[in-house]
Amino acid sequence: MLRIRLSETGKKHDRKFRIVVGERRSKRDGKVVDTLGHWDPRNNILVVDKEKYAQWVQKGAQPAHSVQKLVK
């Protein structure tokens, strides 16, 4: 089962996140199927390819709660 979730990048106190599609059982920062965008919480910058997001949801990928809140 596929899951749309956040993957951490950046330094220890300067985290940035990628919005990725990956297998539910894989590690948070492990192997990914597709990258949909990124989020910088410090500067409140969110970039998401909404067409790709909609396609993956239609294919059956389940977004994590945090990703659902961001994309709204």
C-alpha cells in the first residue's frame, strides 16, 4: 500500500520536508516512488504539484494526516 507523507531533509535545527509517495512499510526517509513537492515550515513555503497529488490519490495512495492538512 502506498502512502503520501513527509520526508525530512536539511540540518538539525533547520528542517525542510519533501512530500513523497512511498511504500507504507518503508522507512520515513527511505525509498520513494515519486516526489510531489516540498515544504519549508520556517518560511511557510509550500510547493505541491496538485495534479500529481490527485493522480496518486485516485490510484489508491493514502495521504498522511499532516499532508492532508498542508494540501487543503
